[in-house]
Amino acid sequence: MSDHLSKDPLHGITLEQLLTQLVEHYGWEELGYRIQINCFTSDPSIKSSLKFLRRTPWARAKVEALYIHMIDNAALQAKSKEPRP
């Protein structure tokens, strides 16, 4: 059998891991600016944000889209720093 590699960038990433990485990268203030939802702007925490995002599909979709944007940008930056032959 051949190994199946998923093309889904969210494959194997839990919502908690995704949110934690976004908070580490952007911080709560920037997240609240980029995605205007109260769980990011009013007394933000991972726990309250997870609860809201699990119950609110449109907000979760925005957070997932921002995560994909973040990892795509990181990949582009890493590629541009590689020395050219």
C-alpha cells in the first residue's frame, strides 16, 4: 500500500492546537482585530474561544481560514530564505 498524504492543511490539527498557534503568532488583540468576535476581544481565553468556535460554524471557518493563511505565509517566507544555486 502507498502512504496517503492528505492535501488538507488542517488534517491532524485539533481546533485547540490551531487556536493556540494563532494566539502565539498574532496575540489576542490582533486576532480580535482580524476576526471580530467577542471571544477574542472581551476577556479572551482558549477555553471560552473553543467553546464558542465549536458551536459557531461561521466563526470556526474564519479562524481556520486565518490559520491556513498563516501557514501559507510561513511556507512562502521559508522558501524565499533558501539560498539559490
